[in-house]
Amino acid sequence: MLVKRIIPCLDIRDGRTVKGVNFKSLKDAGDPIELVRWYTKKGADELIFLDITATNENRKTLITLVRDISRHINIPFTVGGGIKNEEDVELLLKSGADKISINTAAFKSPKLLETFSKRFGSQSIVLAIDTKYEKNDWWVYLNGGRIFTNTRTLDWAIEGAKRGAGEILLTSMNHDGTKNGFAVDITRKISENISIPIIASGGAGNLHDFYQIFHFGKADAALAASIFHYGEIEIPKLKYYLNSLKIPVRIEM
């Protein structure tokens, strides 16, 4: 049985880590390099870095940051934000990233997933989906949760997997930053309909939330930000808790 992964997420703006609620009200959460050192020591399985503004100026800043991160980390890390072409992917991977995350650009041009996976390998391509529950279903949103699409989340996840995504990062906008638990239902529905791993994101507030998303939501990994950044949940404690409930996790001895 594959172990479940615990993944801290660092949202980056102007070279700093920030965190908000429901994609709004962003607050500073610290220096990303310091957090990288901290999480590497504390047993994180992977890290994800998202450039949430992703302008051309920030793209240059992010490349420098990726290079700095690669010198301080010995676990896989994913980088996303503003990736639109093969040159972007190549530059990030050459700068030290293990995977890239693509969201809006993939939705607008799904063939990008095919192109990227063929050139760089599907294991390097994470399809990020921002989703919101309204009108009795889960729908895809673009541009950092600002633009509604008329596409159901399950449909896009299935298509993304068929087109070559190696993993899906599913973020519930309804749950983001609320600490009220993950979106178990849509995570489970997607997991039951595709064969690639699902990273659940949005809503982690306590230890039991992680058990819920792994056991009932059938997630392969769980992502969280503020509860890790501010020390509300310690990763070693979380892993021992999950292990006690027969959820397979990697524990450093």
C-alpha cells in the first residue's frame, strides 16, 4: 500500500509566504527559505510553492527563489503559477523543481497537458483545479478563483487525467483557510473516477480532518498551509496520529 503524503503549501507573493481565507485577505506567513528548512527537518513528504500573482516580474523572482530552495531541500517540491509554455516548465525544472503545477493555462488549452507530459513525463505535471460548490454541484474556477467556468470539476479532472496529468491538486474554495475540514465528497468522487493521485487542499483544521480526507475522501496526499506555518499542527504528531489509525504514512525513525 502506498503511503499517504503530508504536503505543506507555500503561497508566494513578492518573495514572501502569504496565507488568506477563501482566497482573500492575505497575510504574511514568513520567509519561504526558513520554512523550507523547518519543514524538511519536521518530516514533510513534499512541498508545493505557488506564485499567486505570477506577473512577469514575479516570474523572475520565483526562478531565483526556486534555485535557492533547491539548495536547502532534500524532498520533492512542486512549483506553480503563471506557467504557460514549454520554456516555463523547462526553466523551472532546470532550476531545481521536481514538478510543475498548471491551472488556468491548462484549462484554456488542454493540449498543453499532452505536450508537457510527453516532453517532461507525466510524473512532473500536476494539474491544479480550484473548485467551488454552488448551484448543486462543484465547478471549476480560473485565475486564482476569480473566474467562474461552466465546467463541472469532475469532468475536468477526468479529462485532465486522460490528457497526461500525473497528479491533481484539488483546492476547495469553499473550505480554503476555514479550518472546518477538507471537501471529502468531491475528493472521493474524483478519486473513484480516475487512476492518478489526488492531493486534497483547503480546510485542514485538526488531526481528524486529515484522517477523514484519507479514509473517507480517498486522497493520496493532503495539503495545508496556515496550520503548519503557525505551528497549530506539528507534522510528526500528525503522522503518529494517522499511523495509530492505520493510515500508512512515512515516519522518520
